[in-house]
Amino acid sequence: MSSLSDLLDEAIAIEYNTAELYSLYSECFPKDREFWKGLSREETIHGQLIDSAKRYIPELSVVVIDNNYEMMKLVNDSVRENIDEYRRMLKNGKKINRFDAYFFAVSLEDSSQEEHYHNMIVGNYDQIIIDIFRELNGGDIDHKKRIYENYVRGKE
């Protein structure tokens, strides 16, 4: 069984792995370098926010924790697999497809947004926790929109 600490650690890992993925994208797409660097920094901040919130979040039921943990583990494993695959491709002199990178990033932001939202509504949280998750959700929604807009601008 997973503990709340396991769940939050997985959420933090998703944020930091997403930051690493976006940093990798900044190396692969010179025209989009600053865009991806900025998102990478923001994902790092998201991880730090969740980490700082850990001490305020009360224990939740094991069922909720296990369901969320498994979903978050799948998301995190997918991010790690993509990072590893992209690094292999680059090592072998292959290029990462820009559309695939943007599509995966939008999907990732969607999954992060859903997890943050679900984690916020499953328990009775103090206002400070609700504010932190609102900020994270706002960041994810904003990231998804900015990723899409940046992709479209790059096609022009």
C-alpha cells in the first residue's frame, strides 16, 4: 500500500522529470530554446511547491492514495521513458520530431492538471493547501495553452 508521502513524492518526481524533459527540449529545438527553458524552471518550482506543502496535508484514505499513486506512477514512468528514448535518439544522431514533442508535452500537462485537481478535492484541506493546488492547476492550464501557442507560432 502507498502512503500519502509516496503519493506526494511521486507528484514531486513528475514535476522534476517534466522539468528535465523540457530542458531536453530546449536543447533539441533552438528556435524554442527560451520557451522550453522557462517551462522547465516553472516545473521545478511546481515540484518545490508540492514539497513545501507536504507538511500541511493530512493523511487520506488508502484507497484514494493507491488509485492516485498508480496513475501518477504511470505518468512518471512515461515521462522517464520519453526522456531516455530522446537521449538515445540524440546520442545516435537522430532528431526529435517537434510535433511529437509538443503533443507529448500537452498530454503531460493534461495529466498533471487532472492529478493536481483530484488531489485537491479528495480531502478536507486547509486554505494554504487549496491555494497551492490552485496555483499548480493554473500553471498547468497556462502551460498547456502556451505549449500549443508556441507550437503554432513555430509553424508560421
